[in-house]
Amino acid sequence: MIEFVRDRTCIRCFQCVAACPCDVIQAMYDGGYGHARVHIGYPDDCMSCQLCVVVCESTDNDSPSGKPIYVGPERSYRAVLPW
């Protein structure tokens, strides 16, 4: 599941938006020309394919992935049954 996108190191190339097969990552326009940023629209729809990380052209030394985008391991949503 996608965990975060760091605005301070994102170069806003929007390659991740184009690569995401589930439209989890979206371009959000704050108004005005050139004022856009990457936004995680539907984090629960992320299937952890890592395509956004692969196509990202920026680097971030503080992130576990080395990129402004971090996609964590797939989580298990198994419910504990009472029987």
C-alpha cells in the first residue's frame, strides 16, 4: 500500500500519475498555472505494484525507497473469526 509522497523532493514530473494502473496517485491542481502536486487519492486501492517508484525520476535520501514515493509491503486484512 502506498504510504506517502514527499512534496519537498518531488520534481512534479507526474510520471507516477501516468504509471499507476489503479489511479491511486493523482495530480491535484491548487489553482493557477503550474501549481500542481502529486496527491494520493485512493490509498486503499493500491496493489503495491511499485510502478510509481520505478518510474519516479527524483531522489530522496530520507525515504526507505530512495524516492519521494514510498510503497510499503502489502498488508494482510484477515479478520479474526470467533470460532
